[in-house]
Amino acid sequence: MFVPCGESVPDLTNFTLLMPAVSVGNVGQLAIDLIISTLNMCKIGYFYTDCLVPMVGNNPYATEEENAGELSINTEVYSLTSRKLVVLQLRSIFIKYKSKSFCEKLLAWVKSSRCARIIVLSSSHSYHCNDVQLRSTPFRYLLTPSMQKSVQNKIKSLNWLEMEKSPCIPEMNDSDLCIRVPGGGITKTLYDESCSKEIQMAVLLKFVSEGDNIPDALSLVEYLNEWLQIIKPSRDSRAASALPWKIPSSWRLLFGSGLPPALF
């Protein structure tokens, strides 16, 4: 499924894979945009797959006219060798009944590439929050059993909250409890598949509503930064919001172009 940009397949042994779920508000995808743009990551390939709706567009991270005309497609892979980071960006929705097939192929590629772990950035409908979730932080995490062994102490030191289990059948109190991520797209499928295949995976998500989700993306990537320290805060910047995330040039048209003057 993976097609490299160069003649040889890059060595991703022991890399950490960051990827979004196509979820409510597109928060994970926006957060991945911030990471790619801030770290100036290099595109190393793409996924040739029939599981997502085809799309093509200009370079979303263009910094000058010379590279603005470069094309981007629905699934692209970027890396930063110095930090052992590889990033998969998804830019379109899944074709009906194809999402599970994509998850299986993705995890097979992760295993064959010998990536150390996967971190999925996702989101969930805030209107599904229970009373406990409404009174606490909007962030939650999930760890597969194999991931817990290696990072559990670090996660505990951050005082993060694990995603609570809820009734498998909503509004039925006597229903069995399970992990549910309403509006999370492939999040639950990826998590379940990774558990069964003993793949190290973490899910970081935020409860959000549809709208202008740029602030949600900024807060989610800062949540991730507490753990991975992708960028380090400057000494005179105590607030996480002061971290210098680089906004991609494509975000200027996130809500379309301005109204044409001819309308008035």
C-alpha cells in the first residue's frame, strides 16, 4: 500500500507513527497539519489505496511560490529522521465499508516497517459526555495492553484521564460496559485491531463540537506535546498556548475565500 517518493523504501525501524482519525471537527487532521508544518517534515511517500475518496490539491504546507504548485493527495506520509517521527496525514473520508480494510492494511504496514508505536489523534462528540466528563478536562487517552507496559508510568506522571467505559447500548444502564468513541471515525476499530495484534498504540482525543475547530487542534497538539515534547517551551513562556506552532499556509482558506465584492 505504501509507495515511496524515492527509489528506495525508507527505514522506519523504531519510529513513532503519528496519525489522525477522520473524526468530528477534523481535529486530529488539523493537529497533524500543525506538526508537519512546525517541524517542516519531509514527504517520503503516500498510500495507494481504494479505501478513501480520491482527492488532489496544491501543497498545503507551501512556504513560497516555487513549492506552492506541488500536488498533494488523500493519504501522504512525512518523516523527521532526527526525531524518529513518521506522520500519516489523511485528507478525505473513507468509502463505505472500506474503513476496516484500511485499518488492517495500515497495521500490516506498521508491522512490516517495524515502527515502534502508533499515536492516534482523535476527537469525540462533546454532547455524548456524561456528568463526570463534563466536570473534568475534555481530554482522554487510551492505551493498548502492549503500550501500557512501556509508557504507563510516564502517562501517570502527567495526571491524564483514561477514557471511561460506558454502556455498550446507550441509555441502557444494565448493558455491558465497553469503550465507545462517538464521532471518532476509525479510532475504535484501530484500537481494537491493535489490541488483538499486540501493537503498541495510544489514542489521544478531545471532546469537541463541530465549528471552528482550530482552537481544539491547537489544544490537542499541546496535549500531545506534554508527553512527546515535540517542541520545547521557551523559558519565558509558561503558558502552553505560547508554544510556537506554525500555522500551515493552507489554513488561510480553511473556511473558503472571502465574499466577492460584486455581491455588494
